[in-house]
Amino acid sequence: MKTIYIVLPLLCLCTAMAAQEVEPEHHHEEDSTDVFFRHLQLGEITVTGITGDTKLKHSTTPVSIVTPQMLRATSSTNIIDAIAHQPGISQLTTGSGISKPIIRGLGYNRVVVISDGVRQEGQQWGDEHGVEVDGSSVSSAEILKGPASLMYGSDAMAGIVILRSQPTLTEGATHAQVGIEHQTNNGLLAHNYSLAGNRRGFVWEARYSGRMAHAYHNSYDGYVSGSQFRERAGRLMLGLNKYWGFSHMTATAYHLTPGIVEGERDEDTGILTSGLPSPTSYSMSLPFQQVRHYKLVWDNALNLPSGSLKAIVGYQQNQRQEFEESADEYEIYLKLHTLTYDLRYVTENWDKWKVSTGVGGMFQQSVGDGEEFLIPDYRLSDIGGFATAFRTLGERWTLNGGVRYDHRSIDITNPQETCIRNAVLYYGSMTGSAGIVGNLGEHFNVRLNMARGFRTPNISELASDGVHEGSIRYEIGRRDLKAEYSLQGDLGLDFTSRFVSAQLALFANRIDNYIYTHRLPIVMEEGYLTFAYTQDCARLLGFEAGIDVHPIHSIHFGNTFSYVDAQLLHQPADATYLPFTPAPRWTSELKWELTHHSHTTFGHHSHPVIPAAFSLNNFYIAADVDHYFKQSHIYSADETETVTPTYTLLGLSAGADVLMHGVKVAELYILADNLLDCAYQNHLSRLKYAPLNPVTGRQGVYGMGRNITFKVMFPMEL
């Protein structure tokens, strides 16, 4: 921790805004002047904060924006993997195809993921359950760090991740795109196709994508059997954009077949066993899952003389099957139906006030089948009403805040041949937030926010009783768990100038009735560790900080640092720290933009430019370092956690637009991750606790080794 104390005073001066590279959602290329002053235009970006749509410069809580260019220039195996490089954001992984977002040390049902305008509802309570969203359909992402229960009710205690699709095109435009991708480590092969248009206000978008990967490998384990996966997804959007507002209908289908890494090894060689003829086979080996997610969303907005009325309704069906002994017979089958709704009215500015009121909630039903019991059937009903207010005070200060009340009931049904009793559980809570943003001069902003969050226990925490194959453990729920309540304070300092952009975000969070798992010194099922849910009071302190220096517009040198100290109160020394808290992380990137919007017909130049027959535009090269410090703040009681040593991942990347006679015909990206082939285990990886290697004596399975990614995209204007 001495390193942290050395770095902290330097980083507290300013923070690198990864979000400073934000581009507004418009449909023309920027010229070099736009790019040079992009960091000065951040205040004009509209974000969905705790009080609804607002300008980023008026947001009282920290918000990270992941732009389309940032997503394209990132190597990943799923969408959460792609956005987890942001300060304060981590991911809990089980294999290469499954990731779950962690915001400032909090995850699972404490983070709400919004996709197509509605909260994504799958089996997100499980360690081996990811976010069922097609990454190629995501154009940009918005990450709000801090309680967002005001807008989204229960489960938004840690924050929200908003995954945005491509904005609708301007009148008369028709665009198509083809993309392909290959990764060398796991042999990933990916392709996607899209077609979108706008004719007299009738808008549409059709998309299909597919990807498959064999087992990844590293220098310690060789090929990690069970980490292979297949994915297919489709999306269709039809709608109207008119003077009175818009109405869009979106249907999506997502099918993921992930393997399950169990960590079983040959006793003589220590090699992970697979049962496949070749470790690079794309076939699935037992055990594996079949995950299907279907979603239908109707999104509407009506422009009124004094404001706008917004209504969105969504239906989702999530199916999860687990195959263990036979590829034809599932052991577990969970089917989840979810209906979500949201109705809100937003006023225009009225005497410097902007007010939003609304009601939202969901109905949910889960039905299980199969030979093994994991969770009981249940029905959930949720409703909440809210009111928010926003006001500017002169030219320097902005106030916003609001209140919300939620009521939720969970009806647990007694499954056959189990000891689970029928029960109906009720939860209710009043939450709220208040914040202020001040402009202290030409370059400085200060942000202060207080928020109360609320989360009800999920079905796994209340009533699980069985083996989780993906997390390699037996899990026991607890019926008398209470709802969690948090009180968080945020303080932010921003500095923006022509050559330096920076931000410091401090937070303190107190959570009553914090729910977590701890290991029991008993064996419920041979070959699996036993974990049970319990709760206590918790306290989390931390910050994100960094600096982005750009002495000339073509060179950027950015550094960020994230740290969270999460402790349980009133516990003995070996149970002081919250289980599975992300390790302190420092990231650094040096980027050189060799050409930027030169010789292109899309720019706005004062002198005519004759385009070459062939040229490269937006050509850059970059080197990045991702350093994870040793995580020794662990919940060591009953050997629940072990210390994770420090490790460093080095990366290189390059990208460019290919122009023919001044028209962009392709985008090319080459990305090298873990260039030095470092053998590492992320502190949040469940594979860290896989069985011991009998030959080397190493515990668990290690992360992906060196990986080279090639991406090519072909945009077409029809």
C-alpha cells in the first residue's frame, strides 16, 4: 500500500477523464478543430443522470462515457469486458464469454443495466450469468457511478450502465455496415451486418451478428477447457420520427452457448481435461449452458406545449439451461418472464425550473425445471413513483435532486420435493438525492451530491440451495434477509484547459444490511465448497483520479487510478474487508494520432483539398499499461478469499480509416493485449478458486495470455 500513498498525492491534483473523448451523437464527421477542442465541448453532452436527461456539465454524480470510437478500438469477448477499462469499473468473470459489471466494488443486483431503454433482466444474481446483450449492437455506453435508485428504483444502488444502440439516421439517409473480427488466443471469429435508414420519418434498423471461440490459453494452464463459447444475435427496429415525437418498436433475440470451466485436471500432467479431440475445437464439452434472451420494447415520446410525455414498455423472456451429464438432457432449466414499464412527464424550463415526474416498475415470474434444484419458483411485483427537479442559479451554479417511493413484493412458491416454504415478502422504501454543481472559474468545476440507495434481496440470496457449476460452489440462501440501504456522498473536482483535462472523484458510502456470501466449513456436496448468505453493515471509501495531457492535438498521455476500501463493521480482523473487492488499479495510455481528418470530403476546410485515390485517415498508434496492485484486503475467515498478487498487462494498438478518393470505405484496427504473455489471476475471477494443480501446486485457473485482435469494418452509404 506504500505505492498508493506515493501515487495518491500526485493523482489528487487531477484525473484523466476517459470520458473526455466524448463525441456528440451526430451524423457527420468532425474536422480537426472539433477534435482539438473536443474536451472543451463535454458540457454539451446529454446524459441520463439520477434526475433524468441533463447536460454532463450539470451532472452532480460521476459519469463515464464510452464513445463509439472507444468501443471499436477495444478488444473484448463481451460488452461488459469492453467497458470495464473505465475508472472505477471492474468486471466479475467466469470464463472468457461471461462478465458482470462491478461499480466501485459493488455488483450483481446492485447495478442496473439499461439496454434498448429498459432494464435488462436475466439471471444476473448468478456468478456464471453475464449480461445478455449483443456487443456489436451497442454504439456507446454511459456509466453512472453512485446510487441511481431515484430513476430506477431497487437494484441501482451502485449505479447504472446504459448501453445505447445506434441513433436513428437523418431524413433520407440509408447506411449499411459489415464487420469482421478475429482473435488469435481463443481463435475468436466474429461477424456482424447492419442496415438502417430513414424515409419521410419512417426509420428502421436490422442487424445480425455471430461469434464463436475455442478455449483460451495461457502460459500456466495451456488451453482452459470449458472457456469456449458461441453467440448469435439479431435485432429489428421499426418506428416513426415526426414533429409530434417518435414511436419505436424494437425486437431482439440473443443466444449464447457458454462452456463451464470446472478446473478438473489430469493427476499426472496437471493439464486441464476437456474430452474434446483437440483443445482448439469449437465444439462444446460438458458441462455447458444454453442461454436465450428475447426482448420486445415499445418506446414513445410525445411533444407537448409545456414539455414532453415519455412512455416505454418492455417484455423479456430469459431461458437458461444447464447440461452436465448429457448434451441432450438438461439438469437445470430456468425461465424468467419480465414486463417493465415507465411513464414520465418532463416539463420545459419553467422559471428556471425543470421538473420530471413519473411512475415505473415491473412484473416478473420465474419457473424452474430439471433434475437439480437451484432456486424456487417466484413472482415479483414492483412499482415506484418519483419526482425530480433541476434549476440553474445564475451562470455558475446548478441544483438538482428528487424523491422516490418504491414497493416490491416477492412471492416464493414451494417447489416439489424441497424443504422451501411458501412465502410472500414485502419491501418498501423512500429514497432521494440532492446535488449541486458550481463553476469556480473558466477552468474549474466542483460537484457535490448526497444520495440514498435501496435494494431488496434477490431470489438466490433468499432461497438458493444447490450447486452453482459456474462458480464451483454449493450455495445456501437465507429467508430473513433485510433490504439494503445506502447513504453515499460524492465530491468531484474538474479541471479543463487547452492542454490538460483532469478530474478527481471522491466517494464515501455506508450500507446497512449489506448482503454477502461467506464460506462454511462443511461439505454439502462432494467436490464443491459451501457458501452461505449473511448480512452486516458496510463502509466503502474510495476515489478515481487521473490526468490527460495533450501538449499538441496529435499526442495524448492519460493516466487514471481507481481505489476502493470496503470494510464490514463490527467484525473480527479476519472478516474486516468485504469479499471480492476490486484491487487498486492504475492505467496509462500514450496515443499518437498521425493523421486526423486530413484529405477527407467530410471535413470543413477553408481551402479545397483534392482527395488522393488511396489514403489513411484518423491513423493512430497507442501503447497502454494496465497495472493491478496487490489485493491483500480480503475476507480471510474460513478461507473465503486469498490474497491476489500484483500484475501488469502491456498493450499496443493501431487503427485507421481507409479512404478511396476521399470517401471512407473501411476501418482497420489491430490490438495486442497482454503483450508480454503475463500469467495472472484477476481478484474478481471465480476461476481463481478452481481446484489445485497437483503438479505445479498452483490454485485455480489463470486469465487469457497474449491475444492479438484484428477488426475490419466496411461502412456503406446507400
